[in-house]
Amino acid sequence: MRKILLLFTMLFTAELSYAQDSTGVDAPPIDDDFSNYEDVGSGVKRYCTQKVQNLTPAKLYGGGYEVQGPFGIQSKKGESYKNDANYNDVVDSPNDVNVKAVHGLHFNVNYPIISKSSIIVSLMAQYQESRFIIDDPKEYSLYRSLNDRGLRTGGIGTTIFKPINETRFMIFQAQGDINGDFQLNELGTAFSSGLTLSGAFIYGWKKNDRFMWGIGVTRTYRGGETLHIPILLYNRTFNDRWGVEVLFPARVHFRRNFSPKSLLQLGYEIVGNSYHISNTSDQIGRDLRPYNDLQLRRSEIKIRAIYEQSLKNFIWISLQAGFRYNYKFNLSEARDIKEGLFNKKFLLNNDIGNTPYLSVGIYLVSP
């Protein structure tokens, strides 16, 4: 716990601290409402703002805790594993492993450094962890690593909202993450072996104070591997109670506003990344000894309800409950192998069970 707090303190003092899962965030965050800063003089160019009415408030600082329920993992060797002559005397992978729970902390910071009517620039950082409690990991490297070391993501990035005029805008987003089973004293290895780079560009139109939309493209790891795909931004408030917030395909939420200080969202989000797995087989076994650049391709869909409410002024609590559906949790023998969206040729194919989950967080939101 002290190591986690130390990492968060270091990130915060650099004004780049943040902490999703996520985990490979390709969704450009929308920050403060700076409509009060618009130029209104005659002949002065005006710009659209980056929000619609009743939009979920942007989270500037905060963190939380998530726990997933029990599930099983069934593993099968891939073709490259089976055909390796070094494994003739190695027992098969475990057919069934029981995970009692997955839990972990996350911390978030999204810090606006330029706040003008003509441009908004924010710096962000994140830290997120997944600690696995496995009933009997057996003597296999992957499950020992998950049980003893867990998975972590730490990253920094920037988002730029650039209005063109009163109706058109652009959003640029770039982010770098280090992902893996690393410890704090292994950051050098994590940077060289667990770095992923993601980004997005959106060109959009703001029709009025209740409706903005845009189209673009993203480089993302939400599918567990590098993907370059089109994206759709669609934020719309239908009336004082109902609205939608969409960044498809990453997430879709229907919003119900109870008051200016409380709201409920129903929808889903895809989270994932590629994690470097340290090869510790010299200590615990021989099953993955020749591979020193293992990558765990993790991707999951969270179907969820999110209730958020102001506790006092700009301090909000977020309660999240839902169902975690696994899309991918497979082991690749190297980071430069491109498996593709539907290709299942992995070193180790893992079918993991789906499970409910709960998350709670406290945040300081934008005015």
C-alpha cells in the first residue's frame, strides 16, 4: 500500500498523475465549461464550447477501488507451444484454475493547463492495478505471476479541444502507458517491455447546447492488441432528464439526470491493454522458459450501471455495479506479434469466466 501511495504522490507532484481501466484510454476526456470566457464583442470571433447541457461532470482528481467476483480459467496450449521440442518433458497447462477475486485501486488526475475560449489543453495521468487471488495457481508461470505480482497500468497523456468556430471543433488525444506485472523497482524494464501508445482524432459539429457529434479515428489497445479503427462521438441531451453519451465503439451510456447534483448511467465500456509478463520460470517452473517477452492480451466488456452524486460542492461519489464479460485473456510469445481482432493463434489460449463486479470512487469534478 505504501508503494502505491508513493507512486501516486510522485505522479501528482508532476501534475501528470491520473489513474480506468483502464486501461488504454482512447476516449478523449471533456473538461471544464469555459463558456463564460467567450468573446462577445462585435466583430470578435466566437467559438463553441466542449460540453452539452447536463453532461456527466468531468473528473479532475480522485480515485477508487474495484472488486470482481470469482471465476474460473481454462487454458490450452497454442500451436507454437505444442510444437516446441523443449516441451516434450513438460506437463500440460492446467485445465482449470479458480480465481477467488480480482481487486485493485485506481487513481485519476486530469489537469487543464490552458483554458481559453479558443483552445483547451489538459494533461492527464493514470494508475490502475488488478490483484488476482487464485485458489491454487499450481506451478505455472502465468498464474504465479498473476497471483504474486498482479497487473498494473501507469500512464500519462494529453487532450486538446480546439474549436474552429461556433459550430465546428477538433479533438486530439495522445497517451502512453506502461502495462505489466511490474513492481516499482522494475520501472526501467516496464518502459522497455510494457509501453503502449494510443491516440485519437475527432472532427465534430456542435449543433446547439444540447447536441454535439463527431467522427474520427483511433489507435487503441482496448481489444488487447493494436487496433486502428473509426470512432463516433455523440453527446446529446433530449430534455432535462434524459440523454446519451457515446464514444463508439469504446463506450455507450444512456443518462438519467435526477437533479443537477445526481445522475444515473446505463451502458457498457470496452477496456483492455497488452501487458508484459515477467518470465519467472527459473524460480517456479519450466513451462515458459524460452520466452522473455511475454504479452498478456487482455480485453473485457463491462456492462454496468453508474450512479454519481455530489457529496458537497464539487466533491462527488461514483458507485458502479455491473457484469464483466471476457473477450480476450490470451498469452502471446512476443510483443511484436500482431494477432489481429479475430485471430486466436496464441501461445496460451485462456477462456475465463464472466463475473459481476463493484466499484466505488470519490472525485473532485469541474464546475
